[in-house]
Amino acid sequence: MADFLTELLQFLQNAYNTPSIFLPLVVLYAIAIAVVLPIPIELTLLLPIINQQWAYLGGIALALAVGKMVGAWLVFLLGVNVEKYIRRWSARWRVADWFVKKADLFVQRTGYLGLYVLLSIPLMSDTIPIYLYSLFNVEGKALQRNMFLVANFLAALNRVAILVVLYFVGLNLFSMLT
């Protein structure tokens, strides 16, 4: 197992130094995060922020945003196709029905802005809000697909910008303390 992790880290380090390899990997990673991996996207952002590679960070941010948008599109399609089954199943149990109605209400009230804000929070799992807003999108009409995807794309870019600001605030606070 240790050999595998060592080889994986070496591969990722070599890929990082080759943007034509690393950026497509970032897109695939972002798709996986949106669809199945409940881990934050910040792992791909640490090295370029620490090394202050701003142009490369911009490329990584765009790759993350595209990947998150593609993953969100896949989850949106899933949500539109399974929503009726969730409603049918939840109607059998009072607690499940209550949860579905509350989730529907939450999605309707918060809309695109709520999705955007949740996905902009650093270290937040993208998977959970994307599924929440996809599965409880009443008949696929509470949220329109294209705006849903735009909210995902812009939130990914916003999250990177927030991390850069937090980095500089932390750097300034650290320099003031020393």
C-alpha cells in the first residue's frame, strides 16, 4: 500500500509540472467530486496558492469549474430521472414524505443563490448540495438546467477567489504576529 501511495504521489507531482496532463486530471477529479466523492476541491489548489503561481491557479480554477459543471450536469440528469421514484417511495412513510417536502421547500426558497452560496464555501463537499438541489427540484422546474450549471461554474471560481483572499489574510496576520 505504501508503494502505491508513493507512486501515486510521484505521478501527481510529475503531472502537476506538466499542465497538459494535470489540467485534464483536474477536470476528471472535479467531475468525480461532483458525482461521487464527498471531499473538497481545495486539494488541487494548495500548491499553486502556496507557490503563488497565479496564472497556473487560473487554469486550474477554470478546469475545476468546467469539471464541476459537467459533474453537476450528470447529477442534474439523474435527479430529473429519479425524482418521481423518490416521491413515490417517500409517500409510503410519513417521515420520508416530511423530509422530501422540506427539501423541496428549501430548494424552491433558496434557488440558484442558495446553491451558489453553498458551493462557494471553502472545504464544503460539493456532492451533497448538488444532489440536494438536483433530487429535490420539483419536476425539474424549480431550477432550470442551464442556470443550475452556471451557478455551479461560478461558485467554483468564487471558491478559488475566496481561498486566495483567505491565503493573503492569513499571510498578513502571520506576518503581523511575527
